Amino acid sequence: MTDRLKIDYCGIEFRNPIVTASGTFGFGYEYDEYAPLSEYGGIGTKGLTRKPREGNKPPRIAETPSGVLNSVGLQNPGVDVFAEHIMPALSEQFDTHVIANMSGNTIEEYAEMAEILSGTDAAIIEMNISCPNVKHGGLAFGTDAAVVEELTREVKKRCKKPLVVKLSPNVTSVAEIARAAEAGGADGVSLINTLLGMKIDINTRRPILANNTGGLSGPAVRPVAVRMVHEVYNAVNIPIIGMGGAICAEDVIEFMLAGARLVALGTGLFMRPGMIFDIKQGLVDYMDKFNINNISEIVGKLELNQ
Ligand SMILES: Cc1cc2nc3c(=O)[nH]c(=O)nc-3n(C[C@H](O)[C@H](O)[C@H](O)COP(=O)(O)O)c2cc1C
């Protein structure tokens, strides 16, 4: 569309700052009919685990005001299928960077997966330490700064691609966890994953989700996400992928002003799978309005009230 949207992230050039959030975009190809994948800067693929997973029992999606509660529980075909079949097909058919998301039960599993994914065409490996919907691993890793630092350091030893650590909002200080990831050698951080929530059927007195709790996403969480991106931007020097309820160009700009270099679209794609076109146009209109040459100029340019 225009070079003015080009932006680098971890030394990789993205044609624009818009990517997709893991778990909301499958492995990409099912969305290609709404907008060619080459319209995005990159795509985040469904969270992979060492072995295939069926995920949690249904119901595992519930609508909430301006949001969605999900307890999918990392349903995926496993990292080997991705490395052997899905990633080669993606790179043959589509011209876009792939951010491969992974989740482990142990440090060894995370490290092994990073090694396997390093042998693929994925541009970036995103390490999910923040899934609220699995019993072991996931969030258990993401809430303790010392564990995050050690995990990141061990995974980095076997990771040959830029490693982005995906942070949870379900912590007291997201900045402290981001600093731990940076200290462990992370090349970037992404945030936010979903906020732990619950919805109750008042007639049965039972939670709607079979898993009882789930992760909240969508516009309802956006102000929390923007605040956390701002806090992390002030805490670390590694680049940020911001996400949480972005559904239009104004939202993407908000995340970038708060400090994100890339912004992921997630739950909003369920409503408007082709929204990438309007969003890119909106970014260009904003740049025209404020005489901005390249979109990277706005990253972190939030001016706080005194
Ligand atoms: C149905 C669903 C599945 C998700 N699966 C994953 C996943 O596998 N790995 C991951 O890191 N995040 C996962 N997420 C979290 C999203 O990537 C994102 O961090 C979160 O939804 C906030 O962005 P959004 O409000 O734009 O959706 C999932 C979210 C949803 C709604």
C-alpha cells in the first residue's frame, strides 16, 4: 500500500505494524478469503504444544459485554505437524511473516519446541507464558519473575530466531515480569493475553464455561491493555507487540503511542475478519493529518498529563 507503514521489529522488516493475535486466526489460511494474508505485516498462529491437544470440553466460548470469555485450552495439532506440514505450506502459499506461538509444560518442553521452530520459516517465536486455560504450564510460568527469567534464558540457548515473551495481565506488576523476560534475553515482549474471568448461569447456578473460568478478550479489556503496554514501554528496552481489543485504526494508534511497535488484531476479527483494509487506511489518514512520514515515528510518543 505504502512504504510509510513499514516498520522493523527485532531486526525484521514488516510491511505494516498490523499482525494477528495467536488463537484468533487459526493458521491463517482460513482468513485469506476475507483479506489476503499479504495485507498484514505478519500473522500470529495458534498456540502450539509439544504434543497435539484436543483442548477443553465445551462450552468454551461465552459472549460478555464488549468481549468474549474463552477456555479453548490450546487445542492444536502439535509442533511437529506445524513444522513438517503447516509452516512449509504457509511459506509456499503466502507472503507474510509468521509469528509462531508456543506453550510448554516444562522448561525443557519450551526449549525443545523453540529448537524445532527455529528450523522452520517462522520469522519470530512467541513464547506464551500466560495461558489461563491450562492446568499446568502457561500462566503458572508467567506470574513469577524469577521463573520467567530462568525460562527465557534456557529457551534462548536453543532458540535461533527472535524470541518474544507473551505476558499475562493476571499479575500484580506486568513491568516486573517484562524486566525479567528482558534480563533472561528476550528479544521482545507481547501483551496482553486474556484476563481471567467467569460468567455464571443464574438459573443453573453453574459457570457457563465447562472449565468454570476463561480468559476475557475484546474491546472490554483494551484500556487495561493500553495501560500495561505503557508501563512495559517505560520498563524495558526491547520492542513490544501490543494487543487487547483493537478493532480499528484509532485503537492501533493508541497502542503505538503507548509504546507498541506492532499491534495484533484478535477477537475483533471474529466480528470483522476483513478489518485490516480500513485499519491501514486509517493509519495513513492519521499520518497525513499530523504530517507523519513513517508510522514508526509515533511509537511511545504518548505525552502524559503533568
Ligand atoms: C479464542 C481465543 C484463543 C486464544 N488462544 C491463544 C493461544 O493459543 N496462545 C496465546 O498466546 N494467546 C491466545 N489467545 C489470546 C490472544 O492472542 C490475545 O492475547 C487476547 O485475546 C487479547 O487480544 P484481543 O482482545 O484482540 O483478542 C487467545 C484468545 C482467544 C479469544
